[in-house]
Amino acid sequence: MNAASDPPPPYQAQDPVPSIAPPVQRAQSTFYHVYRSYFGDYKVLLDDKTPSFYIKIRKLRTPDLIVHRGSGDYDREVANCKFPEFSNLYEMNLFREANNKSSIVQAKMTLDGHFTATVPVTDITGATINAQRLFTWKHTSGLMLIDEETSQTAAVVHCMAFGLTKCFVLETQVPYGDGFQVLLVASAMVIYENLRREYSKPSAARHGPRTGARAAAASQAGFVGLVGGSIGGGASC
């Protein structure tokens, strides 16, 4: 990630507002096709099959999820996430510069999919300013990321499924720069992996009392109903 040209990842309210390049006009949607390997890691491809991200999953140590640029042949970490055990937050670290821990910006997402990000917007005078916006992953007929202030759809998850090689297609719809794209991929992967772990439990455990934070996350957000579902909108699943 080039911090000089790309908008940074999200900031929390207490962080200083960085200077950001003006946004471009609304771009066409970008589609990320997500596949899960036999070993449990994920590869993320663009429409033309170009590797975009590689996601490593850990079960015995943190961070639980690590996002790398490219195919995974070289370690180029751009984000990671610690899943909640006793809290109600996913703790995400986003890198302005790959592998550079001094460039990390922290972000947090609630169990029901709320997070805050700083994005470039145009004010009433036509000037570009940085504004903090609340985004929420919502389960309607499917899974969508909504800007709570404008009600604009920022991203859509198509054709989410479990037990298959292809997991889902993530469509991003806002031109907020490379850092925001990383955040969208990371947050969508966090939700999917949490749901996959819940879905893969034995039936009795899955339908019995839910006491863990991760199970509570799926229940609170209503995401469990997405299992095996899909969303229309033109994505090739």
C-alpha cells in the first residue's frame, strides 16, 4: 500500500484526521471471488483470476486471521484480526505499508458488524474533506455493508455458502481507495470465518445453547440465516 497516494485505513474517533487525496468519481464495482483451500486458508481472486489477497487462518494462536497481498507466495501482510474471546469486539490491525508494524492503524468491529471508518467526502461547497462514518454489515435478504449516515450500500456479499470450495463473492461499490478495500475484505472474511466455524460444529452443539462470544456474534447479527443463501446483483458465483 502506498501511503502517499492511497487513503489510509479507518481511524477511531480519538485518532487525528489524516490528509487524504480527493476521491475519484464513483468507480465500477470490484468483485472479489473467495475460495477456501483444503488446509483452511483462503485465496481471493479478481474477475480475471488475478490473485488479490491470501488469508491465513489460525486456531491456536493470535491473530486469528491474517490478510496478505497477492497469492501468498510472499509474506505481504496488510491486515490481521483477533477474534473476541471475552469481549464484544473484533480487533483489527490495518497496515498503511505491507509488513511495516509501525504503519498499523487499529480498527474495531462489534459482534453485530458495526465499525467506524474515515472516508473522503464532498461537502456542500464542493471541497473534499475527511469524515468519520459508521458502517454496518446488515443481514437483509443477504449481507450488505451500509453507510449509516447516507444509507448508501458500500459492499455486498453474494452467494455465501459453506462446505464448498467457493465461499462467496464480495462486491465493493465505493471508490474510497485501497486502504478501505482492505478493510472491506478483512471485515467480510472475519464474518464469514466466524460463521463457518459455527456452521461446522456438530449439529447438537450448533443448535444447543450458545455461550461463546463467536456464537453470540452470529446470533446477534442474524447472520446464521445466510448459510447456503445468495444475493442477486450480477455477481458470477
